[in-house]
Amino acid sequence: MEGKEQISGVMGSVVSAFNMGVSARQQAEGKSVVDVAHELGQIIYSNLTRIYGSQQKEELILANTEYFLQIALLGYIIPGICAYDEGLKNRLFALIEAKLNQVQQKDKPPSTGGRIITP
């Protein structure tokens, strides 16, 4: 059951990162994707460092920053290229969760949650 709880916690962070990207899209006002990526990356890194900085290695924090930045950029880019679709959003999150389950199976037995920091 521990694995499912970890995935559930990570999925909460995935949704937050995605929504951060959607919010950035609404506030972008002429910024380039590169500028937005830089800003989102700094925010995500800062949050992870504040929460896990003394508990995790820098390389793990950077890897998690990269992962959640990719999710946030999906939230930023998708509304700019297609209409909103609840089915697409649900399918996207299901695919992300499936990928996390695959990674978790490969990374067993690390007790630190593998490469993705888990609450």
C-alpha cells in the first residue's frame, strides 16, 4: 500500500505543477516560453529546497525540479495550442500516473522514493 500512497502524493504535486503552468499562461503577457520556463523552474526549485533541502541531495532536488518543470510546461503549453478538454486532461494525468508506477516498479527497493521525492 505504501507505493500507492507515494504515487498519490506525487500525483498531487503533478496536479499542482500543471496548474502552476496554466496559471503562468494566464499571466504570461507576452513572455516567451523560455522566460516562463526559467521563472517556473526557479519557483519549483525554491519550493523543493525549502521543503526538502536539508533532507535530500542537491542532485535529487534538481532532478525533481526538472520533472515538475516539465509538467508545469505542459500546463503552460497545452492551453495555447488546443481547446480545453476534460477527457484529455484526465487521460494525460492517467498516463503520467502510469509512468510513475512503471518507474516505481523499476526503482524498488529504495526507501527514499526513487528519483521522485515523495511526501
